[in-house]
Amino acid sequence: MKLYKPEIEAQKFWNPYTQTMPRAELDQLHLRKLQTTIEYAYARSPMYRKLLDRHKVKPEQIRTLDDFVKRLPFIDKKEILDAQAVSPPFGDALAIPEDFFHQRFATSGSTGAPLHIPLTYHSAELWGESWVYLYWAAGLRARHSFYFPFNWGIFAAFWSAYMGVRRLGATVISGGGLDSKARLRQIDQYRPDVMLATPTYALYLGETAREIGVDLARTSISTVIVSGEPGGSIPATRHAIETLWGARCYELYGIAEIGPTNPGCAMQEGVHLCEDWYHALVVDESGNPVEPGAVGEHIVTSYIQDGQPLIKYRTHDLVRRGDRPCGCGTTWAFYPGGVLGRTDHMIIVKGVNVYPAAVEALLHRIDGLSEHYEVHVDRDATNDFVTVRAEARPGIDAARYAELGRDAEGVFKSVIGVSIDVAVQAPSSLPRYELKARRFFDHRPAGHRWQLAGRSEP
Amino acid sequence: MLARLRDLQTRVQELRQAADNPALERTMQLLDLYCHMARWELGDVRAMNPEAETR
């Protein structure tokens, strides 16, 4: 007896109806979903009613996708925080009574006040479903077990991945409240098939495993799913994780306040927009959609955030709008390379845009350098300049550090075309992180940022 | 399939109205929610959530 009929289990897509829908039909469906969401938000969210009234936009005026692009205002985190501050925790941002709350999350608050996120049962089920598109594409089914080395706190993190395992019908094994050594012992004891973690933690477990004499490639883990920071779509980082674990590595890109928007796929070269439950634009600094193949800011609308609607939300993430299908067979929008950086981390060195993800990928080309590095950005009168601090691998003679640094500088110069100083340091000299690594240190004066012009204020 | 889903949801909503105990009402509410989700998955978009559709 099986959970899914055999002919269903053999299907390539979780929802082939929408995942292979031609673009023109998908866009028509998006228009109906956007209109429904805007109408709901205007009727039920004081924050959205005030925002649309301020911009003199009524829901019934959004008749085409062009109207949506041109007329509907963007919204940023600060506006939501201001709306929540009216009467904490949710204030004017709330669209549904507390009766319908299922779970509350909050962002980490590392940039100031935390943003509070109410999830209804409806939202929670569909946050989970976003992960299922990836699980299914990765060949994972109800019979598989998923290990969560995660502490189940107030930060959304992997909660939605857990909801996805429930939605799929597979097994959850919790590694909450344990240190890394205990988690490795659990993996040995319970023999899960899948491990979910940030790329940093997936690699950190490798260091812990070495300390206690465990070969991760010999564990039961055959699939690693990473999320929470760029890495899974950076070939060298993905390869490092796959080699370490002896497993296939996939990525999901999500945003804490809006959900798991972009599941990866079997091709492992990027992520797709989950177009059943999200709409997205990729825009330039003028707020206009970029041409296919170009990089821009990811602007997301959720169809499933009925507790606290978010429409044309500025993520500040930079992605490339794919100009060709990825080859997995879905018609959903493809972002090769996943998240390339942040608008507030974008570096311009002598007129060349440099993305942190590119720096990581190129450092991996230097044999002798480990996966630990820091990018320090500063600015003189006219230009950003970058210094990279990289760690040598254990066993590398210190006399070679300068040579490795020159090799890395040569790679940056030949591939990106810019001069970036690289200082190589001893192994373990840089901080270690359990969850998200802090790689980017911005010493530039405030105000030197990507500015999204227009449509933020009337 | 869509017609059958809509019909099913109508009957679930009637049952929810008629439910005379909390356990049954909650189960019917979840059934209503899942019917609503299934309709969205087939492109039948009417409202943001089932509560918005019926009130």
C-alpha cells in the first residue's frame, strides 16, 4: 500500500497543470490572482488601503499586468514596520482576525525592529507546498525521511520546509536543541535520507565530522537541501557540499517575511519562481522590468499571505531574469545562479558591477583556499574598492600564502576585469558560524546604495 | 474535475454550517480550505481564502 498511486508517484512535476502551462496562459492566471490579492488587501488591510489611496489607485483599475507594473506602488520593509508600530505587533498590516492565526514568526531584527509575520493555516500549508515542488523534482517521495538540524525558534527559517515535508507526506526527524556532534550521532542512529541546512552549516558539519572521525559521505544522507543564504546555486559551493556529503545538493531561495518563493529543480543551476503562489518582477533602478538575461531587484507578490498581504514587496535581492528555459521542463521563471547579491551589497569597482556570489565562486577556483572568506568593501572619493580575506586550507605552507593571494587576484582580474586585493590567512583564523555566515563587511559611507527610483512615493 | 470540486466544496460548506460540535466544525473548515486550495491549483481563482469567498 502506498500513499500515492504508482502512476502519480512517477510523474515529473508536483502540479504539471501549472508547471508546464504556456507563458501566455500563466500570465492570464497571474492577472486573476493579482486582482484577487489586491482586492483582498485593499478591503482588509488598513496598511494597503492607505498605501493605494495615497497613490490614488483603486483595485478595479488594475485590469492588465501592465497596470500592475506601472500603477501599483512598491512596498518596503520600513513601511510594514511603521504599519505594525501603529499597534504592535501587527498594527495596520493585519488583514485577518487572530482566530485564523496558526503560527507567528518574526524576522531576526538584525537591521532594527523585527518584522512580525502572522501565518494562517492556509498560509502555512502553502508555504510548505512551495518546498514540495523542489522535493518532488529532486525525486523525494512520501517514503523518504528528512532530518532537520534546526532549533525551531521564532525565526521562520526551516519551519516552512517542515510544513512541506508534512504536505508531501514524508517523515520529519527533528534535530532540535542539540549540538552538532549530537546531530551527527542522530544521523547515524536514525538514517535519514535528506538533510536540510544553510550552506554554511552543511559545511560546518563537515568540520565537526572530521573532529569526531565521521565520514559524512558514508552516512545515509543522499540529498542535501540548502537555503537561507546563497550557495546552492554557486557551482563550486554546491560541489563542495556534494563531495563532503556524498549526496546531491539542491537549493530553495526564500524570504523570511514572504515565504519560500523560489524552489530549485533537478538541473541544479538556479531556482524557479513558484508561480502557483507567487508573482515576481525583476526590476532595474528605475523600477522597470529588466530585459531577459539582465540582473535586477527581485520584487515579489504573495498570493498566500492572507494574514498580512505583501504585494510588490522589495526584497533587495539581486537576481538574473533567465533568458532561456533551464531544461527541467517547467515553464516557470528561472533565475540562473539563484540570488547573486543584495542591492545594499552591490559593489561597483571602476564601473564594473561585482556581486558577492561571483567572488565566492571565483575563490573556489584556487586550489589551496578553503571555503571561508570575508569580503571587505570600502570607498574612496569615486570608487568602491574591495579586499578579500581568505583562509588557506589546512596543510598549506604559510610561505605559499602570498602566492595563493596573487593567484586569486589574477583570477578576479581575468574573469571579472577588476583588481581585488586578496590577503590569505592561516586556517581557522576567520570566525565560524553555525547558521548564516557573515561574509560581507561594508565599510562604505551610508547612502551609497542601489536606489529604486519612482513609485515609492506619489 | 473542477465542477466536481466546486460541488464538493458546496456540500462541505453546508456540512460546516450544520456541524454541531467543535471537532466536526474544525474538520469541515479544513476540508473547505483544501477544496479552495485544489481549485486554485487548477486555476479556479475566486477569492484569497475560503472565508473571503463566503463572507
